[in-house]
Amino acid sequence: MSTDPVGRFLTALDPDHREAVGARPREEQERLAAAWERELETDTELDSLDELSPQAAEAEAARRVLGREAG
């Protein structure tokens, strides 16, 4: 597993979003990855999901970050 936050964030995204975010400047990718890590650390709902499926928790956090970005 990659320890690079951007790589981990991109892996958590669905393929369409992964391609779109991957095309953005590195600074923006790093900003989104940092927001994703904060979401994983601070959201208590994701803690329960993480115990059942770490990948699902990471994907949900990624969706939330991109949702805030879009809206």
C-alpha cells in the first residue's frame, strides 16, 4: 500500500474521479488529499465503517471531500 497521501487518495476515488483529480495540478491534489486525511481522522461515523471495511471508509471520505469541493 502506498504511503503517499495523494496516491492513497487517488486509489480511494472511483475511476472517473481518479482520472479527473489526477489531471489537476499537484498542489490541488495535495490539498484534496490533506482534506481527505482530515475527514478520515475526525469523522466518527467513518471509524465504525473503517472497522468493517477500511477501503469503504476511505472511499466514503473521498466522496465527501469531492462533494464539498463541488458544492
